[in-house]
Amino acid sequence: ASRVAPWPLLVTPSWLAPRLADKNIAVLDCSWYLPAMQRNARAEFAECAIPGARFFDVDENSDPDTWLPHMLPDTMTLEENMTNLGVEPGAHVICYDGAGIFSAPRVWWMLSAFGYEAVSVLDGGLPAWKAAGYPVEPGGKATPLPDSAEPWKVGVTIPTRVKTVAEMQRIVANGCADVQVVDARSAARFAGTAPEPRPGLSSGHMPGARNLPFANVLKPVDGTSGTQMADIGDIEAAFLAAKVDVCKPFVATCGSGMTACVLALGAAHVGNRDVSVYDGSWTEWAFCKGNPIEKDPGSSGL
């Protein structure tokens, strides 16, 4: 069942601006880009950031013991990184990114998957912040918490928030009859008519999955190339068009576990927090020999 969290899911620039000096607010630049986007998140942060923000490196905050991209870290890695960023335990964390809504939802989901609920996403991210005329500054180096500070402690990951490949194999073997699987990749990659960005990986989809490209739950930030969350009615319509019941639990998946979190955020925005993310996503599914891959008739995908 859905529930109302005490922290807002989305915050606006006008909500955040007067709260920047609040010691209980920690703003994180969570920007991350695909190679094809030809953007350097850390370099952009050094040039232009929301005042007081710290740079949260998605790839550093991941599991170093797997070749799969930015898989969830263990609790110690996350605790150490949040301590090094100088984020006070219990602070209200505000995630934003330079694309508007792209990678910030991944960090929102990551923290909530570890049971840390005091986290929100800045709707429209840096593009919306700048479009509203609020100040920016060069991003600085974070000051770690002192040794005397209360240590960061998060729980183990909440099983209902994360799905493994073994769990996905069981779900797919049952024709996705028990739980909906929603794929955030483009229609062409889902159909198998376009190649995956990762070389050698087949495109296509898991049998029984539905396709809802993540951009379908977003809208432009006026006057910018950035995106923000679409209106609730439009998000509901996008899920309906994809033949997904947005009020029921589902598993979100994508290429590598990044934009699946945009769908999870969209569902939460309409009141459904019973959404899990398949962390390995298509990169893991298509790599594992023997996993079934469907392509739409007439496709010429790799």
C-alpha cells in the first residue's frame, strides 16, 4: 500500500533557495552522464553548482567488486562516502543533477533502498534552478564530518526495493504474471530494432515486460534543455498507455539501473512507493547466457 512520507518527494527551486543555509539540509550534485552525452559531471560541478552543494559521485558510490556499472554499494561504502561529503546523519538530503531529472533519482532510490527516507529530488535540477534566476557558484571540495561527529549508519538494503537477476529470472519464468516489469529504455532498444550503447550486448526485452521510455514521465523545463517531472495526470496517462497499472507494485528496469529510478520516482509522485528496481538491469540480463530475450517481429537489432 502506498504511504505518505514525511519528507517531500520533489522540491522546487523556490522551496530550496531560502533553506540553503539550513544546517539540516544537505544538497548533493548527483550528475552522471552516458558517454554519448559527452558531458563531464565533475568538471561541470567545478564550474557551476548550487551554493554549498557537494558532488556525489555515482560511480564511486557503487560496488567495486562487479564489472556491472554503478551497482548498489555496501553499507560501509555509502556511510564512508556520506561522512566524507560532510553530510550530517539525519540531514534532509536534496539530490539534483545537471540534466534536470536523469541521475538524481538514482541517488534518491539508493538512499531510500538503505532505509534512509530523508531525501528529496530537486525537480528540474540545475536547469530549473538557473532558469529561476537563483545564484550558482563554482563547486567546492566537501569538508568531511569531524571524527567526533555522530557516525553515519544506514540499514541493510530493503529487499522490496531491489531485485537481483535470480529474482528476475523467477518473475520472467512466470510470464511476469505476479509482478509487472516496466522497462525504461527507448522503444527501439526494447523492440530490438536499435543496438544497445554497450558494445556486444543484444537489444530486445525480457518476455512479459512492458515498455515505458523514461522521457515519457518527464516534461521540459521552460527555456532550457533540461527536464522535470511531468504533471501527475500525464504520468498516470503514460503508465496507462504502456499497459501498466501504476497503482500496483512493479519492477523498474533499464540499461544499467539509472533511468529505471526515474520511473520509480514517477510512480512515487502519483502515490505508489511499492516499486523495486532491478539493479543489474539490461546490462546484466542480456549478458547472462540463457536468459530469454524477445525481439519484436521484423527487428534487426544486434
